[in-house]
Amino acid sequence: MKYIDKNRLKYFVLGGGSNILLGFNKYKGAVVYMQTKGVEIVEDTPEYETIECAAGVDWDEFVEYTVERGLGGIENMSLIPGTVGASPIQNIGAYGQELKDSFESAKVYLTEEKKTVILKRDECNFDYRDSIFKRELKGKSIIVSVSLKLKRIQN
Ligand SMILES: Cc1cc2nc3c(=O)[nH]c(=O)nc-3n(C[C@H](O)[C@H](O)[C@H](O)COP(=O)(O)OP(=O)(O)OC[C@H]3O[C@@H](n4cnc5c(N)ncnc54)[C@H](O)[C@@H]3O)c2cc1C
């Protein structure tokens, strides 16, 4: 983003590209391709785990990781294509589960203010396939990581 700011480039954030259609006109600008990896267990109790996951992690691989740890909350959303970082944008959902139900917070870089903030669930205005990231923060934010609170089902 420093390079983009310095060179005053137009930019576009790309996750897995599964919800994007490319037009025929040539795109002249930078593509910020989210490739950050890594998960961190932030809180571990007998009832639940809170896990922070980097934006570039493949969503389905993350779901598999949580299921293998005996955690419930996002398992019905396995096989949804895309990255963890894109998951809050449209509040992904499938088979009765929605991201917002397990969502704790997201680390978000605000591109105009040039600062990173933590947005909690109540601040994200989640609704059916909707969130603040599709509205007030559209084009002004990059989701860096997502923290989910998942219920322990098996030990
Ligand atoms: C076959 C198929 C099945 C699907 N099934 C479902 C389903 O069951 N449920 C459901 O909810 N959705 C479904 N989707 C939609 C899609 O999986 C989701 O929208 C997914 O979250 C897109 O992730 P992505 O990483 O590919 O995002 P991309 O397509 O790369 O990007 C989508 C938008 O998010 C922005 N973006 C991406 N990452 C970031 C980031 N880190 N920070 C800021 N902005 C970012 C991009 O700029 C773009 O505007 C399906 C799509 C396909 C193709």
C-alpha cells in the first residue's frame, strides 16, 4: 500500500477471484492479491476456541482445519470457494450457517486513514449477504485477518 500511495495508483483487492467477473476493458492499476497465510489460536477454553486467520488463507482449508480440531460453527460452509479475508464482505452462508454467527472481529486496514483497526461483529452491520464492507467501507478497506469464535464439539 505504501508503493500504491507513493505512485498514486488505482488498486483492486483480489482474494480467490471466485466472485469477480473481468470486463473486456484493460484494467490499468495495481492488484493487491491477498496471499497472507497463518492461523493463531487466540483463546482456548473447554467450551470454545477463538481463532484468528490471515486473509489469504483458503476458506475451505480453514473450515477443514476447524473441523479437525473438533470445532463447530462453520462446517456447513465447507467448499464455498474463496479466501477467509473475503468471507465477511458478503457474510457468506450456506445450509443454515452464516459467517456472522461465529464472527468475533476482523483486523481491517483503512486505506484513507492509513491505519489498522479491529472491527467487532456489532460494528460490521452484517445482514443477509451484506456487511459494512459492501457499503460504507467499500473501496476503503482491506481485511487483513478474521477472528472466529467456534464451539468445541469434540475433544
Ligand atoms: C461455485 C460458487 C459457489 C459459491 N457458493 C457460495 C455459497 O454457498 N455461499 C456464499 O455466501 N457465497 C458463495 N459463493 C460466492 C463466493 O464464494 C464468495 O463471495 C467468496 O467470499 C468470495 O471469495 P474470494 O476470495 O474469491 O473473493 P474475490 O472474488 O476475490 O473478491 C470478491 C470481492 O471482495 C473483495 N475482497 C476480497 N478479499 C478482500 C480483502 N481481504 N479485503 C477487502 N476486500 C476484499 C474484492 O475486491 C471483491 O470486491 C460461491 C461462488 C461460486 C463461484
